[in-house]
Amino acid sequence: MAVAKRSLSLRVVGPAEPALEPGVSITVIQSLGKGDKFEQVIQHGTEAGASAFAPLLTERSISRISAQDAASKQPRWELIARGAAEQTGRARIPVIGSLGTIPSVKTELDSNVYERVFLLDPGGAP
């Protein structure tokens, strides 16, 4: 490498190895909360290795947004995922799905889209 006032010379030594991705693919299906809660889920989930996120609108969701409003938030969510992936050196940016409902998620679960499913129930047994 040579550095001068108006130039920089480098020698290419070979291709860079891509960053390793987790050995499992994790999709986080998260009910929308107040404010930026879903954005925090995307950021921290990406940092932890999640490969996809799906916003969910439930009967008891505090946030009441339409599919059109969710679609307008999609670019921001993707930007957050990109930033978190870059910050942690990930090779892939997680996919952000479209707004779903419990019936649409149940259809995916019934069609064996996912190998394993873990449901978090705050009232469930430890």
C-alpha cells in the first residue's frame, strides 16, 4: 500500500470471505405495539441473528394500522434492518414481511412453511 498526497495505491490479495450467517433461519412474527416497539424488535432481532420479520395485527393490538399504513412504514423497517445488519457485520439483510393476521399466520403454520414453531405465552407454564 502506498499513500501520497493525491493518490492511494493498493494491491488486491484475493476475495474477502463473507460474514457467516446463523445456521438456522429464524422468522420473528411480532404483534405491533405502541410507538416504535416493532422497530426495536427488528433492530435487536437482526443483531441477534433473525433472518425475517413479520408484523402481526391482532384483536388486542394497541396499534391499529391499516395494511396501507403498514406498507408505508415498510421502507423504514427495511432501513432499520439494513442498519442493524451492517452494524453487526451480517452478510444478509433480514426480510420484512407484509402485515398479517392470526388467520394468515395459522395458514402458513398449517402448510408447514416452518420446521419448528415456538409461541411465547406470558401466561404459560414455565
